[in-house]
Amino acid sequence: MDAQPLFSLQNLYGGSIRDRLAIAHILHPQLALALATNEAFAPMLAQAVIFQKELAEIMAVLDLGSMCAACGGRCGGGCCSSFMAGENDVAQLLLNLLAGVRVEVLREDDECCFLGITGCLLLFKPMFCLNYNCRQLIQGAAPAGMRRLEQAVGRLLQQQYALEQLLLGVLRQGGRLTGGFCC
């Protein structure tokens, strides 16, 4: 039996986005079956997918997609910069893979590498991507709609956090994750 690769927390949260994506792609086939049958993880991931769909529905009702697309289409516009891709960690990328998302670099420009022509390909995103509401979005949506949006974001972020903690535990138990932030 081949030894499993060992990763540190630095590997999961540091390095380039391409490095983190490569690690997620290494871990995915190693963990997919075990996590799909894990009594705690599988239902939590299914619930996270439901929360993400609820959030997407609220965003559609508020027409946030077209507002963001219009902003992003302007010169210098948009908050989905190439810097934002780096906010993704291995756990988020792996959660997306486990949810069936084909996670890959879509672009090599000044925009986030996960931003496609129909929007972000990721179901599970960094906190900033989910929490940030620019002035135009806040002014364009009714207060009740923004409250619904914020509540949906909160539910999804809590679920993502719980999944990430469970995933880190599985990685530690399986000997794939070493101590803290080191080389």
C-alpha cells in the first residue's frame, strides 16, 4: 500500500491557488467514497447544497446576478478580482469537488480564475465573496430582501465552517494532515 501524501495547514491555506487546487484534486479521489458514506459528513454536505440553492434563489429574486455582471463589465469594475481566487482554501475547493463541481481554472486575467461567463463556478465560496455587498447592491435591493440574503449567507457559511472542521478531522485521522503551519 502506498503511503498517503502528508499536507500541513500551510499547504491547505497557503501557497498559490493552483497549488491549493492541485491538493484538492489529489485528495478528492482519496476521500470521496469514504466521505460520501460518512454518517456525519454526507448529510451535512447535502444540507450545505440545499443552503447554497436557497441562497442562489434569493440572489436571483433580487437580480444580483445582472447587477454584478453589469458592474464587472465596466472598466475596472467588479469585486471578483484575481486576488479573490486566493481566498479559497483547499477545504473549500475540495467541498466543491465533493458536491460534483468541476473545479478548474477558467481564466488567466485580472478576474477571479473561477469566474465563468455565467458567474462563479463554485458552490461554496470564501466568506468575503458571500458576505460582501457593495453599495450598488444594497441600494438596489429592498431591506427585507437584504435581510433574507444575509440570513441565507449566514446559514451557508455556518454549514461550510462545520464541514471544513469535520473535513480537517478526517484528514488528521487519516494521517494526511500534519501539525500546524510549517514548511
